[in-house]
Amino acid sequence: MFFCLKPIHFITMLHKNAKIYIAGHRGLVGSAIWKNLQEKGYTNLVGRTHKELDLLDGVAVRRFFDEEQPEYVFLAAAFVGGIMANSIYRADFIYKNLQIQQNVIGESFRHNVKKLLFLGSTCIYPRDAEQPMKEDVLLTSPLEYTNEPYAIAKIAGLKMCESFNLQYGTNYIAVMPTNLYGPNDNFDLERSHVLPAMIRKIHLAHCLQQGDWDAVRRDMNLRPVEGINGSNSNGEILNILSKYGISEEEVRLWGTGTPLREFLWSEEMADASVFVMEHVDFKDTCNPGDKDIRNCHINIGTGKEITIRRLAELIVNVVGYRGKLTFDTSKPDGTMRKLTDPSKLHALGWHHKIDIEEGVERMYRWYLDNNK
């Protein structure tokens, strides 16, 4: 139950010793935000692993806020995955994300957090939205079916932030990043997003083609697939990899390869997030004179896109794989095009620097360095 009866108007000045809680600080985005804040001289960062704090547990989250009293919050924790995971775990995607958001945003309000940054996703936009997608196309037509539960949860999160701001004068900013990739990404073959999944598939196929079973076993030990790891027999490893479209002769990918996607290096997403926390307030994201204030969230993206097929070919070249790329057209493509319009963010003063060609090389170098 909320007890605030009148608006709270916070003046936000982010000091270097301010206590900042990064929810999801071990994940792709959270770890990048943590690193970015450290590099900029912030010294009072707080994080908890899932074992230390289950964000689905409202009592535990309240206890954490009671004890730590953070001044600023980055809500980067989420239950995420690619098109396969979204199709299989529909209930988990809506339930878990709604719970995480409810608990963290709710306790931020109860504990008078000065500013909160909520990280959503551009999958909030309609399947057939006009491209590139501006913030105001939200809720103008149906969502893409395959990730509808996740999208609805993220829409609820941004509307929660917007509504608290309007009713109580809080300073909660919602940002919608495009497809992210980078250090500490999830390479699970069942649950990962498209780019890290393709990097791992093509890497493993390349190792098989080279007869480098030591590399295959190291990879499988670090990231077992359905219980199969590097201690299993060659035949068992080959069988499970074949199930996911990986062999020395070819790599099979879902869909037609024709969908267009936009990708942003996660460390740049982190830089944009910290920039928004430091320089942007809710009042900067809307026109207070409007009769209806909505769509105050901010797209974070590059405004550039690439086909899935071209991305796969780019990864093949970086890895050095010489086998075939094939596409299983019986599998879904998802949204055919999903390009953000980042002009709102540009107007606020932030632009990306790393394009996909450089990013894929960085990503594969990181993967190799962390596969030893």
C-alpha cells in the first residue's frame, strides 16, 4: 500500500559517492552499467546476485531496500531470451518480469529513491509499426505474437514509471534499447538471443571442422547443453549439437534469414543509460502542457539495420568457418523489421560509435578469451 498523498519533487544531482543500486549487475546490461559507473568515478555501487537476492520475492526486496537505502536505481534485471525461449516460456516471461518490476519500482517509491532508470526493449512496439519506430507508435496496433508476453510486461513497466511520475512527481525514466550484444552475453543455445547464439553455433561448427575437440569440450564444459558437457562422448556431443543445427558441414539457423535487425554494443547501451541518469529528467522527456502525457520513454539504438543472413555471413567471416549456412524456413522469423528512431536520444545529446562490423569482431574476441 502506498501512503504518499501529494507529489514528491526530487532535485537530482548524481554525486560520485551516491549509493547506486544496479539490479541485474551480473547480466549483459547490468555488468556494463556497473563497469561504466566505475570508470566514471562512482564509488558506492550496490549489487546482489540472484542467490543473494531473489527479485521475485517481494519481502526480500523490501528488506534489501530497508537495509541499503539506495538513492538511485538502475533496473536492468529481467527474464530474457530469444525467439525459441519466448515461444516456450510464455508464462515465465510475463509473470517473472512483472514481478521483478513490481517489486523494484514499488520499493524504490516506498524508499524515496531519487531517480530510477527502467530498461525495457523495443519489442514493445507493434509488429507492423511504421519504420523506423518512434516512441509514439507504442500501442497503435497488435504486437508480434512470439514475444507478446515479454512485450506486455515491459509496456507495463514503462507505464508504471510514467504513471508514478504523473501522480507522485517521481523521476523514473524508461529507456527502450534495441537488440543488445556484448561482454557477459548469454550463449545458451536454447535461451540466448540471435547474435550470441549464432556466434556460438558457428564457433562450435568451426571447431568441429578443424577437429579441435579440446576447444569443443572446453566450450561444452563452460556451457552444457541439455546436460551434455565436455565429459560426454564424441557421439553424445555431436548428437546434441546436431539438434541445434551445428555440424562440421553446416550451421542451420531459424527462419528465412530475411528479417532486418538493429544491434547495439552493450557497453554503449550502458554509456547511454548512465548519460540519461546523469543528464535527463522526466520533465525532459515530455511536454507538460500536453493534455495527455504519454510515450515518455526513450529509444536507445543506432538507427542502422542488417539482415539476419548478412549478420550470419559476417560472423562466418570473423570466425573463419568454411561450412554451409542454411536456413530452416519452417521456423518463425519473428518481426520482419524492427528499427528504432533514436532521434529523441540524439536531441538529448547521446550518439552511438560502434557499428556492427566492429562489434562482431569484439564479441568473438571476448568469447574466445572467456572460453579458456
